[in-house]
Amino acid sequence: MATTSRSRRTVAVSPVLVQAARLRKVINDRRGLATSPVTQKIAALDHNLQHEPQAYPNH
């Protein structure tokens, strides 16, 4: 019985750990890419698009 409850616990915890690992990877990737000019251009475009929600009303 102890092993079944333990396995249930790991099943409940593992998605959280996986999510945390993914978040860490994303944060590290963003930190590494923050210096690249392409990423800065994309960030600027995202910023502009956020402030112009009706830039393309016909589409």
C-alpha cells in the first residue's frame, strides 16, 4: 500500500516539476536571446502589435 500511495504522489508532483523545468528553460532561452538583434526586432514588433489591435481591420 505504501508504494501505491508513493507512486500516486510522484504522478501528482511530476507535472509541476516538468512545468518548472520548462519555465526555467524558457527563461534561460529568453535571457540568451535577449542580446540578439532578431529577438529585439521581434519584441519591438510584438510591442507595436499590442498597441495597434486594429491595424488590419479587413483581415
